Amino acid sequence: MRLLVRDRLFGIGDDYWIEDDQGRKVFLVDGKAMRLRETFELKDMQGRVLIDIRAKMLALRDTMVIERDGEQLARVKRKRLSLLRNHYRVELVDGTELDVSGKILDREFAIEYDGELLADISRRWFRVRDTYGLHVVREDADPALLLAVTVCVIRLAEKERSDED
């Protein structure tokens, strides 16, 4: 499965459609304005909320939380002891860890589980400016979760860059 994501996605309060490789709308990212913390909802075509994404408040390191049906599904944060600046860890509630590494701000990175590629995020498939693709490699992978992870790591990397300026 390949999804097309427009980079404007991260405007709080703005809504953006995620399309499949046929140009059909698949997911809606709904940025919630007027909230104390950053919040996004990932919705399906019928408007049902599939995943909630929130910046975790009062954390020592920037962390984002992914929830499904009101239950925490995952926590996303920069990997602590990594020589690579663009290296993030996704801790699923079942104890599984996903590894995200690559050039996050350039939209060239991968999501892996135990060394196996789950998804590849890249701009190289598109000529359209400010657009990147999410290619879900494993058929049994959850595309909504991988999209939520992508939103989180890009948001965290952008926040880290802005904090340095």
C-alpha cells in the first residue's frame, strides 16, 4: 500500500486528506486547534476516529502518544543513546518496539520491527513539491498506525529543530 501525504499536514487546526496511489482519499488528518497540547485525529472516509495523536505533557523528553479507542497504543520519542540524531523509538503497549531512522526532516526514513522493514517514507516517488509517500511494505502491518508514527516522528523532529533555533 502506498499513501500520498502533503507536507502541509502539520498545520494545527487544519484538515488534510491522505490519498492512496490511485488518488482516492483514504484517511483524514484532523488537526485540533484551541487545545492545550498538540492533538491530531486520524479518521477514515466515514469520519470515524481511528487514531488519536497527542503531544505528551510534562515529559522530560518530547514524547507523542498514539491512542486507539481511548486506549494508549504507543509512545514515540527520540532514541536516547543513539549517535544518529534522526533515530526514534516507538514503544507499543504490548512491549513491541519499532525503530524509526533516516533523514526525518528530508522525509527519507524507514520504520522497522526487529530489523524487518515495515514502511518506507520517501519523497523520491513524487514530483509534487511538499509531498511524500508512505509505502507500507508488510501486508499485515497496520497502515493507520504507521501513518500515525510518521506524523509523530516528523512533528518531533520539526519541534527539536525549532527549539535549537
